[in-house]
Amino acid sequence: MSFITFTSDYGLSDHYVAKVKAHVLSKAPELSILDISHDIKPFDIGHMAHVIKSVYANFPEGTVHLIGGEAKTDNKGILICFIEGHWFVLPDNGLISLISDRPLHAVFEVIPENGKMMRALGESAAQLALGEPAEGLGKPITDYVQYTARKARATKKEIAGQVIHVDHFGNLITNIEKTDFDILSKNRKYTIQFGRDHVTTVNTHISQVEAGDVFFIFNEENQLMMGVNQGNGKALLGMEFDSPVVIKFEE
């Protein structure tokens, strides 16, 4: 028996989260369901992808990740996918292609009976967690909604990226990866340009700067993150989703 996580943009003021959980538990009352977040911005699959991608691999292999939202296909199907030892049950809305850039080992489609998406999501997740094979729950497909995640552009002279997420604290997370930075910054000075300002240091800890000062660190997902110590970086720096951040290296 597997563990189930649940993430959605359903919010907590309505009955939607409870309804999906009821469909899970009606199939298997003994299953455990852990909520990751239900405060995802409505219809924002970029926000959803960031949250899921940042945490799913920390759960044990075999975990079933249940994701609620709207499908984008005409038949409004849901997908059952297997990535790096984890199962995902989610709408066919392109999200799966943003969670991982590795090839999917299996993708199955389930068409909700009478369009009942929440029932299909909950029952499919429960059946997977109980050990039922995905082959028996849906048909294998290769034609599903896919998007390409935005990547930072790295050359010998610079890394040009963008803000891809603003967190609860107003910190701005970019798509600049630590691997690229470590290679290009070795034995070289650099300047990080953002808005009309710049800094020349990536910090190891936020506490290395004084309260009210700007920091740059690599977070636990190895993405460059900027903010203001004990302040809201988005509000104080005038930056937001898609704002450019560029690291220029000296020759």
C-alpha cells in the first residue's frame, strides 16, 4: 500500500478538497493522504509545477501524487504517469511536462464517467495506492498536452534567467541553476544584475546580510533565489514573475 499526497488549486473555502478525499477514502478508508498545498493560484500550472517539482522526490518511491485542477483536452481526461519511482494522477493540462524533463516511463489516460473529474482523480489515486496496475485503470497514450519549461540561457559571458516563482515571503526564485553557476564562476568575478541594481556576491545564508538588505542564495532545489532579509523582496525590489536576472562574468 502506498502513500498519497494531494495538491490542488481548489482552495479551502469550498468543499472540493474534501470531495476528492471522500472519493479516495470510499475506495480505501485505510489510506493516508498528506496535503502539500491547496493554495495554488487558480489555473496557474507554472505555480503548481514549481511546488510539486520542489518536493515530490523527497517522498518515498512508490508514493502516489494526486493533483487537482482543470484538464485542457476536449475529452477532459486525466493522466496516470510514472516518473522516477513516483506515480502521478492529474488532469491532462500540460503540468506533467513541467514537473520533470526526464522521459515518462508510462502514461495512461482515464476518461471520467459523465465528466466527473474529482471522482476519477480520487478513485484512480486510491486504486494505484492499493497496488492495482495502471494498465487496468486506463489506456496507454502518447498524445497528451505538453509544454516546454523556460530555461536560463548560459554562455561563457553570462547566465540570463527570469523569475519563475514568488514565494509566500516575497522571495523571488529564478531558473538559474547552481550547476551552471558553479562551472562559469570558477576563479572568475561576476556581477548579478536585477532591475536597476546589482550585487557581486552569492550568499551562503540569508543571515549573512543585514535586515533590510538584498540577498542572493541557492535554495535547496539549487535555484538562485533573491529577496530582502526580513522583508518582502517582490514589494521592495519592484520585481515579479518573469523579471530578468542576469549574471555577467568578467573575462
